[in-house]
Amino acid sequence: VSVYVKVFANSPFLVCMDLARSQEELIDPVYLWIGPDGKKLEGRRYVNLTETGKLMVMGFKESMSGAYTCTLSHKIIETTTQEEREMFEAYQFMVYAYREADHAYQVFVRFTTKECELAANSLFFEELKKILNNIISDLTCHIIDSSCKCHSVKLPKQGLLHELFVSFQVNPFALGWEEVCHQVPYDCEAVTNMRVQEARDRIGEFFHKQTYALKRWFQTVPIIHYMDNSFSVIRIDSCRPGFGKNDITHKNCASCCVVCGPGTFSPNNEVTCQTCTRPRVKMYGARSC
């Protein structure tokens, strides 16, 4: 059974029996839990073991990932002879640490311009970036990977138009983001993702207002102006170092950033755990080979 536990959270209770066995009586049951390091878990500070064999791992970390095995021993007593037999059954759980993916948003928007050689195009683009950064700066988000390209576009039943194709990423890791995380160290992804979603919404509202402004405020349309309904956005996910996505291996947690397994590593914020050329890495959550 695969179990996924959010980093720093407590695992659900792992039960040392299957469904069928849980419906039967057990005589003199004894439960022995073994952790990923091959040692007994009883008595360790970070585990909660009940007398009925349930295990909870508390404050889960990457290094706690791996195989948790429980051996259940119990007696069967023959009703006629009262003969006792001891039975053993083993259950294994693969427990993995995971994080929520960090979100960023790629934005695409278009503007009409007089001509592609217009000197004002580049000035307009620089000013646009300043405005957008000001809108979201209090959220410790910023605009990165921005580009502006001019193209000539022929529309059906219309003449040739010149358009600025603008793209940029709304990123949640502007200067000061770590200080915000220090206030909520155990669930920074949730806070970061809420901030960048708010930044995305503010920018969407800014472009929505451009349409309103063009219709209500301007008697003469500016040379460079926003194209109505051209705003579009897609979400981009990234994982923290030591984590990655794998919707085949971890199909029950496909959207999660799951800890990299032994023999793999992730040194950056990509979403894939890379395979070590010489798989000497035996631990979970490796950031290098």
C-alpha cells in the first residue's frame, strides 16, 4: 500500500491488518513495526503506536520515507483439542513525503500598435512591466521571463494589423518571499500559492479594465492599445529540490511533488527526479548524486 504524507504533517494511522482480519477475533495479538532503516519503531519519539497495532509517524520528513513493515502474530486455538498454533502475517506500507507544487502563471496578452518599427513599442513594454510589478509588489511576487515581439497580422475581411505579442511569468519568489515563509514554515507552499494567485487575479483585473477604459475614457484610441479578450493565462508548477512529479509511479498523488526515491535526485525547481548515472544514492530526497 502506498501512503503519501505532507512534509511536517502527521501520517494517517497505518493499521497492522487487512480488512478481512479486522472483522475477526484475534487471540493474544502482538504487533512488531519495523521502519525503513530496518529497526524497531517502538519507543521512538516520532511515532505513536497504539496497543491495537496502529502506527502514526509524526512530523514527517523526507528521510522518514520508505517501507514500513508490520508483523502480526496471533494464536489460533482448536475448539476440540484446545491446541494452540501461532500465526504470523506481514503487511508493508510504502510511505512517501510530499509537498504541494509551487505555482507560477504564464500570461499572454496582445496590443495593437501603429507599426513594428515604432520606437515607442519598446518604451511601452518597459513601462508596462513597471506597472505590473507595482501592482503585485506587496505580495512579494514579480514579473520574470518577459518578452515582446511585434508581428503583422492579416485578419479575415480586414487589412494588415501590427500587434505586440507580450508574454511574461507571474512568479511568487520576489525579494523578501523567504521572510514571509518564516512566519508559516510548515506550509509555505500554501501561502506562496495564495499570494501568486492573488497576483494573477490583480493582473487579470488590470487588463480587464483596459477594455473599459478604452470604451469610456478615450475619445481618440491610443496608438498602442490593449486588444480586447487577448488576455490568457496558464499555470506552471515547480517542485522544491529533492522532490518531483511522477504520475506513473505515484498515480494516486499525480499532482504532488513526491520525494525523490533512492537512485534519483533533483537539484533544482524542476518537476522531474533525475536518475543517477551511478546509483549510489540510497536515501530519499537527494539533491545531488
